[in-house]
Amino acid sequence: MNHADKITQRIEQMNVSSTAAMRDKILSDAAQTMEQTIDARNHKPSVGRTIMNSKLIKFAVAAVVIVTLTTIYQFTGSIDGASTAYARMIENVRRAHSVSYKQTYVHDDGKSDSCTVVKINSDGVTRFEIMDNTVLLFYPNRDFSMTLWTRQKRAFITRRKNMRAPQIDMLEYTLNTKNLASEYKGQHLIEGQLADLYVSEWEFGKNSVWVDPQTELPLYVEQKEYKDPNRIYPALKLAVADFGGDSGRCGAGGGGPYTTIKSDFQWNIELDESLFDEFPPADYSVTEQIVHCSDPNESHVVEALRFWAEDHDGKFPPCVEILGDANELRPMLIKKFDQDGDPEKEYETAFVYGNLVLKGIRFAQNKTVESNGLYHEDVMLGEADKPLFWWKLKDSEVYRVIYGDLTMEDIESENLPQ
């Protein structure tokens, strides 16, 4: 007799009345709920996994919940009416403890990037396996992430300061993918399986989510982004080879619009926990970097303008957005950071700086910017008395002006340069 049968027998011996359907529902819900509750309360993942890997413990805890809930049902006649808290608890039950899926980016020209395999364990740690050499690891509620280059046996740890919010639990996010789409479109076949389709569409995008009708777990996800003619899509592409190295490392940031496809979902599979370790393998060389997090702001615009002007004999770009063109940005970064040093470190420094420049471009076209003033590209770097660019943020009464020496000040609308 298995543990579930023993618990069922014990409940029946207690003469607690309930329907068979209700008993089965509570048994199922309680086991899943307690697995999530115990796992969440354990601060040491290895201990939590050990406990919940024991079926005896799982079902013993579930039995306590079942007895309590069936007793409530006996006196109220309705488990839902008996406890709003229970209904909320069941609604929030984590229905899975692990997932693996494939993620592909398809650009608006129809070309697709190589497929990335995503694996997420019970603690919400996410592992991106890119091609056959690069692994990215993100840890929920932590301030760091890690990149592994398996062929070179190198690890790169990024520690983030001043984070607005911790990195999210990607398992929870993936479980709730259905929330990305609100309109039910009926049942459709996807990857050979009948699924419920949910869709949301707006001016510049469309989300489609296919979920399993029984488990409500995602089976296939398509997130489309349509091109906004009034928006620049800043992009960054760099490789260690740009700095004289031969490790094969490369990176890209920004870009778009593109479609993200998530497919081949496998839920509740066994994952080797060593794949999610927060410590790099002992035989890897390790580099650490501290990144100060911030939203795109005016200081990033200033840095982007300075970067261009210093590379072009004091002349500013014809517009800020031109720095978002990877064909413009990439050679400038190589020129600035390729100093015949360590190619790996030069690449890493250039990539971080390039992302800082992209922040400036994003700020320049940010929705919080209510209006931009005329851009005077004839102004030269260092000309303190000549206004280069100005803007006004929403809910602000004054404009911000950048001068040729890259200083800034607030001015009233009536004093704007002509």
C-alpha cells in the first residue's frame, strides 16, 4: 500500500464525511500546496529538496491538511465557503518544480538566432545554455549573476549595486505566462497537442500563449514585437575577436523588433542541481565586476554625446539616436578599448561601456520625455555658451538644456533657445 492509500484509509477511519471527488481534490491540492510551502520556507535549498524528495514526509504533511480541510467541509458543506484563505492558497499553488524549454529570437527580417535552452530549477534559478559554449545563470532575489564559458573554463560574475528590485523567480514567472494574454481563442493544436489559446494584441505587439487544458501549464509561447516607425532600436554587438582574442566569446544587447518563441516545454523533469550552483567550477578562472544599476537618465545622454564627440574631433553626432546603430557604435568601442592588452578584459570593459551608451539613447526616446528641442549639431565640444539639446520631462515645469561643454541647467519655456 503506498503512502497516498494509507492516508486515504486513515481519513476514512476517522468518519469525516466528504465526497470522493472532494477527497481526491483535497489530497491532490494539499500535496502540491505543502510541497510549495515547505520548499519556500527552507532557506537551504539542499535541505528543502531532501525533505520534499521523501514521499513519506510529503504525504504525512498533506494528511494533516486533509484532515483539517475535510473537517471544515463537514461543518460548512463547502470547502470554498469554509475558507477564503484556502481558496487563495489553492489559486497560488505552484504546479511545477522545474521546467526546461527552448527559446528562439526571430528578427523582423525573418532571420532567427540560434536556439537557447532554458532550464529553471525549484528555487527559480535560471540557466540559459547558448550554443555549445556559453551559460548564463540568474539567481532570484540575489544581486548577482554568472556567465560561464565552458570551453575556456572561465567564469564572469556580475554583482549589481542599487538594484531597484531583485531578480525575479523565473519559475513563478513561467508558470504564470498565461497572464501575458487575456483573450481566450478556443482550443488549437500546437506541436501535436490540443491546447487552450490565449491572445493579447496592441499597436506594436502581440502575445499568444498555448496552455495545457488540464494543468494550465504553458506549452508554447509567441511574443511578437512590431516595428514602431517613431522609435529607434539601439543595438550592440561585440566579440573578443574584435580585441585580438580567439576565445569565440561574443555578446549582443538591445536591438529589435523581434519575436520571442518558447517551445518544447518539459515540466517537472529531473535537473542536475550542480548545473545551478552559484559557485563556478574549481578549475575555472574567475573575473568579478560590480555594476551600479540605474534607469536611463540624463547622465547617460551626456556620456553618449561625449563618447561620439571625442571620437570625431569635437563634433557631436547629427542626432543622439545614431549611436544606437551597431555599425556606428561597434568600431568606436573597438577604437577606444583595444589597447593591445588582455582581449577578454578589453571586450568586457567595452561591452559594459557600450550598454551605458545605449542607456543614453533609450533616455532620449523615453516615454517620460514629453518633448525634445531642436538638436544643434553645429555646436562643438567645449562651447559652454551654446545650447546643444534640450527636453522636458512629463510633470515637469521646466526644461533641461545641455550645452556644448556638456553642462546642464533648468530653464523656463519662455527662455528656450531659438
